[in-house]
Amino acid sequence: MSACERAETLLPEFFQGDLEAPERAEERQWLRQHLAACGECAGAAEMWQRLGGLPAAAARPQQRQRFEEMLAGYQAALARPGWWERLLGGARLAWAPVAAALLLAAGAGLGWVARGAGRAAPAAATSAQVAALQREVEATRQLAALSLLQQQSANDRLQGVSYSSRLPGNDPRIEQALLHSLEYDPSSEVRLAAVDALARRAAQPGIRSGLVAAFPHQTSPLVQVAMLDTFVETHDQNARPLLEAVSRDPAYNPQVRQHAIWALQQPGWN
Amino acid sequence: MVGTIPLAMVGPDAAAMDDDALMSAVRAGQVNLLAELFERHQRPLLNYFLRLGATRTAGEDLVQDVFVRILKYRATYRPGSRFATWMYYIARNARLDHLHKRRGEVDWDEAYTPSFEPADAAEAAQEQRLLALALARLPEEKREILVLSRFQELRHEEIGAILGCETGTVKVRVHRALRELRDAYQELVQRGEA
């Protein structure tokens, strides 16, 4: 590194005050000496100093007020029990995975006991017990899936989506959780997996309308394209105006717009 | 569960906490402490957007958007890291999303008229006006790296984390941007523009 390169690297730190530390006194001294001897670097330092002299705008009081309103609204929303807390009857979220795991273990244990009991029981009674236990195990699986969808790790949430997609039936809690993931999950991978899981349940009108409503919130072109594919597969007439809007809106990624045009050309819309 | 806590009750304890401690507490559920972070960072954040060409209205909207995103994605904050780096990463994405959504509309001033005029324009130094104009004329990526380095006082490695590039690359880019700014400024001085 030449002397001038070293000086250029040190200049930002010099003006940020980082070279004021006692352990960096030598570097500070070296820089001052170099600036005194090198016109080029002295010019850069002067420009750096002038930049720092540019005035800054003051924040207006309305900005603070607007923030306070937003924060108050957010806190009020937090104070209301969410779907997950209602589901667990107010149990603390931190215990949710533990509760889900315990329920899973309980379900498996009951299944083992029932299998042993079934050997001696009459066939009809066994059939009813097995059906009841199957329902219980299914409920446990749902709880486990919902728990995973709430985890901080994106991998866990991905697993939750995968688990949800394998569950039979049309549990509105699972559907709501998947739609929530699609709309709010920070990971585009999780959102993409949620689209796939929801596509398998798209026979439900609520899912289809949820997908249409979630589309404008998406920022990832990959997720947008996956959603467009789902609209084509379901031929949802309610999605058609959205597709037409996307195909015309220059704010969308060109590939997404192109895909919307392609989607509208697919047979089966009428 | 977190209850609603009046902002006035954020209190002196919050003022004594550093950014990382505050954000870690926000992440853990004490969302009222975000008020202290807002107080500390709203002005630098506003000026970040203004210096990158936002109008006053767009800049204020973006500041609000950044703090909404901080709340929304608070679980992704890593305690022990530097809050400002994370915040400017969010701010940069918010700005890019804004530009993407508003493309073709007029609320983003591509030509850039400095909207951080000093309170008393009559007393503003000619050199400051020329320098602001020279900064405005820099290509987007060069203006951005100078703003992050000089005005937001982020270190090279932090800027690298925000822009997604190596520290060495940041040093080279800062150097080139500063040189181009000097050239643009000197050209304006010679032409006597104001």
C-alpha cells in the first residue's frame, strides 16, 4: 500500500474521530505529516472537511407525532391476543414449542397404548378408539406445525410450512397461519414455500381470495411468479383483474409483468 | 405479552442505554424503547434520504417506513451487532423499494435539488451550495457511498455489510467517489455556477 493509499484509507477515520484514540496516535501523527507533504491528499482532506460542513435538515415535530401514533397502534395490536395465544389459551409463546412437543409425545404414547389395548378389545370399539386417537394425533401435528411457523429460525419456519402442507383437511388455523407467513414472513424462501402449501389448498375460496389479497405485499419476483402460476392453475376469476393490473404496471419487475401476460393468455379463464 | 406503555415513561434509563441494548430490548418485546432509538436516529436518517435526493415529504415517509420495518423485522436483529448498520441496511432497502414503486412519479427528484437548505439561505456559503450541487451530480452509487461514509459516519466494514461488498472494495469506491466529487466541485467553481 502506497503512502497516499494509506492516507486515503485513514481520512474517513480521521474525520470520524477514530484516530483520536491514544493507541492510534502514531497513525494520526503520520497522517498529519503526510498531508503536510502531499498536495493531492491534502486536497482530498479539504474536500472531506468541506463535506462535513454541509448543513443538515432538522426533523419536524410532526415526524415524532406520526411515529408515536404508529408505535401506539402497534402496542395496542400487541396487547390484543393473537390467533396463536388464543389457540393456547394464553400460554406463553416461549412455551409453545415445548407444549407442542409434549402433545406430540402424548399422542404417540396414546397411539402405542391403543395399539396394545386393541389386541384384546372388540373390533367395533377398537375402530372408534383408533379414529379418536387419529384425530388427537392430527391435532397434535397441527399444533407442532403452528409452533414451527412461529419460530425465529427461517429453517424452522420452512419446516413448519412443509409440515403444514402434509396435514390433511382444511383447518382454518393452518390456513390462516400460512397466509400470515405469505404476507409477513421476512424470508422469501418461507413465503415461497407458503405459496406452494397454499396452492395445494386453493380449492378453498378463502385461500384463493387470501392469495389475491397478499399479492400486492410481495416484493420478491420469485414469489410473485409462483403466485401467478397458482392463479393460472386455479383459474380464479377474481385474480384476473390483478393479473391485468400487474401486466400493465411498470413498477413490477419486467419478468413478473411478462409472466402475468403469459398467464392471461393461458386457456381456461372463461 | 407487551402492554401499551406511554412514551413519556421510556424514561432516563433508556437514555443511558446504548443502541444495541435498546434494540435488543425492543427485540425481546419492550417495543416502547424504540421511541428512544427514533429520537436518536430520526434526524440522521432523514438527512440520509434527503442527501440521496428525496423530497422532504418522501424523506419523512421513508423514515416512518424504516421504523415500521424495524418493528416488523425486530426478530431478525442480532444482539451484539451495531444497530446503525442494521438500520441503514433497512433504510437502503426501503429507499430502493420506494424508488421501484414510484418509478415514473415525481416525488423523487432525480435531478436533486438539495432539500437540506440551511435555515438562513441568505447566509449560506457559496461553497456549500456548489458542493451540494457537485454531490448531487455524482452518479447514484458514488453519492451513496460518500453519504454513508461522511454523513452517517459508518466505517468501511459497516458500509460493506450494507452494500454487500468487501471492505477493500468500499475503500476503493470511497476514494474514487471523493476524487470525482473534487473534479465536479472544481468544475463548478471554475464555471462560477451557483
